[in-house]
Amino acid sequence: AKYTGTDRSREHSPSLDATAQHHAELAAALRRGLELGEFRLLYQPIVELPTGALSGVEALIRWHPSDRPVISPAEFIPVAEHSGLIIDLGAWIIDQACTDAATWQDRHGTAPRVNINVSARQLLDPSLPPLVADTLHRHGLTPESITIEITETAVFAGGAALETVRELRELGVGLALDDFGTGHSSLTLLRTCPVTTLKVDKSFIDDLNGTAEQEAIASSLSTIASTLGLRAVAEGVETRDQVDRLHALGYRYAQGYYFARPIPAEEIDALLNTPIPT
Ligand code: C2E
Ligand code: CA
Ligand code: CA
Ligand code: CA
């Protein structure tokens, strides 16, 4: 049939096809990558202020395809979600994080609490809580060994997501609300969602350059956390000046390039007995 669209849509539809095809290829490559063992978890320290003691680590995934440079999760996690592969990939992530936690525990008699990111699609899967329980059990870990990081968007993705979150909390694992403050209903969520930790989004930390408004917001977010008996973790801390201000505003936990980038599991070993200088 002869194409009758406008010039604009004529330009648009081949590129949509190209995007769809790119996604399909990426999804197939991801599945192969999972079979071939091309994924790695890195761990970014979460430190206690002002001592710099290692409080926990956040597991952050990387993909190293054999034929291409490393691909960032921002690019492939959405594709993994859309294609459903996130269920299998997510199971691998939970297992790998627990493997590393058990190794730290064996070697040092102690392990930092491991934060594991889960996406919307995983929260819609009712088998997530039993999978988490089983994985902890297989590795001989207590539920307190891990914290599941969720986002507001993921919790609001459907009614079942909130139920999954509650079941996870009932297991005894920690629950962190990621990118806190960036959604539309962050405060509403605190009434219904049994979180233990607020991860205050980098955008609130970036502008902590002494303007009264920025300080007031960052300070309120930490006050909300402490009033509710939750931990607040400042995300994306990059400078010494931010560290000083956060400490003055009552933050006890922080994460960011100032302290450490995401690093391989073996490099976390070295930190287990040595505080990171603040
Ligand atoms: P996120 O969960 O908000 O993770 C924080 C991101 O900020 C990470 O990017 C981390 O490397 C980066 N970051 C940490 N400190 C700093 C800093 O001081 N400055 C700056 N500019 N960035 C900092 P990354 O590793 O590229 O991950 C991006 C996103 O991909 C994550 O955002 C998360 O949404 C998703 N992701 C990563 N790993 C996983 C995973 O295992 N499962 C799932 N479902 N999603 C993941
Ligand atoms: Ca996170
Ligand atoms: Ca975050
Ligand atoms: Ca984020």
C-alpha cells in the first residue's frame, strides 16, 4: 500500500522501527549474555558519617559483552524489564549479591549490609519474596544481611507491587526507598510502604552549596527520616564540602564518588577493616 502519512511521520516511523529492532537485538544479546556469564556486580560503599566506617554497600550491575565495550545499566535494565528478562537477571543479581555477602562473612566474620536494586517488573512477580527467602537460606544469611532498594514508580506500578513489598519486609529484609523526593507522592508512600531507609536523591545533595532553600529541603528530608525512625542515606556525594554540610544537617549515612566509586567485591574486602577517611 502506498504510504500516505505526513512528511513528519514518514521520517518518524522508520526510526521507530529501528528503535524496536535495536531493542529486540539488545534483548537477545542480554539473554545470551546471561547464559555466557557476561554480567558483573560492583559494590559502592555506603559510609557512616563522620567516622567513615563502612555501613553497607549497594550492588550495581555491569554488562561486559565479549564483542563490545561495557554497557551501563541505564541502557540495558529498561530493555531487560520490557522483555521480561529482568526476572532471570534479577534472580542472578540476588544470588550473586548473596554469594559475595556470604564470602565477606566467611572471611571477616562480618559483612556490610548489601543493598540490592529491584525493578518494577520484579515487584509484580509474586515469587520474588520466596525467591529472596530461599536465596538467603541457601547462602546461610539472615534477612538483615540485605536491603532491597525499590522506587516509588515501581511500587505504584500496580496493586500487587505493594503486596510484594510488604511480604519482603515481613521476611525481615531491609527496604530502601530509592531516589527519595523525586517522585510525585514520596510522602504518601511513607504511609503505606514499610520502608526502613530513605535514599535521598542526588539532586537534593548536588545543590547543597549553602543556599537557605536547598539546606532547608535536605534538612527536612533527614528530619522526616529520623522522626519516622528510618535511616537517611545521602546519595551522590562528590565533595568534601557536601560531607561537612550533610553532617551538620544530621545525616548519618552517605554514598558517592567522594568516598568511593562502585568497585569489585574483592576490593570491598580491603575496606572491611579500614575505615574510609572522611
Ligand atoms: P541508582 O540505583 O540510583 O544507583 C545510583 C547510580 O549513581 C549508580 O549508577 C552509581 O554508580 C551512580 N553514582 C554513585 N555515586 C555517584 C556520584 O557521586 N556521582 C554520580 N554522578 N553518580 C554516582 P549506575 O551504576 O550506572 O546505575 C544506574 C541505575 O541503573 C541505578 O540507579 C539503578 O536504577 C539501575 N541499576 C543498577 N544496577 C541495578 C541492578 O542490579 N538491578 C536493577 N533493577 N537496577 C539496577
Ligand atoms: Ca539504588
Ligand atoms: Ca538512587
Ligand atoms: Ca536512580
